[in-house]
Amino acid sequence: MKIDLSGKVALVTGASRGIGRETGIQLAKAGAKVIINYNKSKEKAGEVKDEITKSGNEAEIFQADVSNPEEVGELFAFIRDKYNKLDILVNNAGIIKDNLLLAMKLSDWDKVFDTNLRGAFLCTKQAAEMMMANHAGKIINISSIGAIRGGRGQTNYASAKGGLISFTRACAVEMAGKGIRINAVLPGMIATDMSSRSIKRAGDRILERIPANRYGNPSDIANVVVFLASDNADYITGQAISVDGGMSIS
Ligand code: NAP
């Protein structure tokens, strides 16, 4: 199956590193013009843009904290000015601030919700408005199997990512008649900066819980996102798709 996204404009939030980085690169390989959003890692975002443009595709970088409404407004104003449309949004930006419930600071609860859930709300609202004008669009929310498994020290993260699945379903119902498809992808344990400490700490104990017997790569997630962003996925909406080597069913 060939996926052709030429002529499409895609925004990937949190695309300077990890899963977002690879997703931006894969969307561009499929032909999309990609906006690489980042928050703090300007240099790394620039490297992603270079990698995309070197292979003959188009990319822009744009700094915005997805939890900040003014900065999200500026990001979408840039997209409107430059492309006057948006076909694909990947709400990928995310953080963890793990701690056991009794030690969890309210500020760490709020910060995780602000980035993982409020950020997706702010970006989806702006994107949906642009997509409705063309009666078409694909939104992919990067949740986590942490939302359906629970995990020690992750009451904040699990709740925010669970909220993101519910948000996906509610949006999908509202937006289906407008030609917009919205799905969630739930990664398992993917080797990135975010998971590096857990992988180092728990090592083989985590591997034993993954039937596929390996950690995921960012490309395992990007491949599914690119499919969901394509016309091949036109009849899929409101779904929460685990991409985890079987971790969530073991
Ligand atoms: P990562 O390597 O830590 O990268 C996180 C990315 O998010 C960075 O590009 C970072 O940008 C960006 N970001 C953070 N806060 C932001 C903000 N306020 N505004 C804009 N961008 C922001 O993480 P990852 O592992 O690739 O995770 C990507 C997504 O997958 C997250 O939503 C995460 O929860 C989810 N996920 C990951 C795993 C896993 O095992 N890795 C498992 C399940 C779900 P800057 O560096 O520029 O600040």
C-alpha cells in the first residue's frame, strides 16, 4: 500500500525529538509539507528540518508551548499565513512528571495536564476550524497505554492520557459529519528520551512484559500515524489504537 500525502500540510507538535521527530520525517517522506513545532529544543528542531529538506521535501519549524493559548494562536496564524490550510494535526507534545500519589505536587499534576491534554484541546480547536473549511482533515492524538494499564507514579500522566482518549472519542463524534477523522495512538514502551530513565532502571523487567520482546522504536509509532493521516484511514474515527508489541494485553 502506497501512502501519498503530497499537497497535504501537516503540523506535528513536539517534533524536535523522539516520536514527534520521526513522525514529522515520515509524513514528509510521504510527501506532506510539515510544520515542526518545538518548545525548548530549537537546535534539534532545526536538525529535523534539515533532514527533511535535504531529502527534497518541505518543512518549517515553529516555537510554541502548546499549553499557552497565545503561543498556539501564533502557531496557527503562521500556518494560515503560509499555507492557508491544515490537513493533518498530530498532537504529540507530551511530558511526564512521575511521583507516587502522596508525594505528587499539584504543580506536577497541572503541568502534565497542561501539556498533554490542554495542549491537545488548544491545537485541535484551531485545527478543526481550518479543516472544516475544506470539509476534510485528520487528527491523531498520541496517548499512551499508561491510560489503560495504570502505572506506579503516573496518576497525573495516566489521567491526562486517559482524558486524551475520551477527548478523541467526543471530538470524533462531533467532527465526523464535517469530514474530520480523529483517532488516538497509544504507544507502549518506545525508546526515546522520555522512557530512557525507566528503561535504564527497570531494564529486562519491562522487556518480560512485552510479548514482542523488544522496546518500540519511534518509527513503529510514526508508521501508524502516517497511515491514520492518509485517505486509506477515511473510515476509521474515534479509535484508540495500541502500538505496544502486545504490552497492554499481557
Ligand atoms: P520526548 O522524547 O521526551 O519528546 C517530547 C517532545 O515534546 C519534545 O519534542 C518536546 O519539545 C515536546 N514538548 C514538551 N513539552 C512541550 C510543550 N509544552 N509544547 C510543545 N512541545 C513540547 O518524548 P517521546 O517519548 O517522543 O513522547 C512523545 C509522545 O508520546 C508524548 O505525548 C508521550 O507522552 C507519548 N508516549 C511516549 C511513550 C514512550 O515510551 N516514549 C509511551 C507512551 C506515550 P522540546 O524539547 O522542544 O521542549
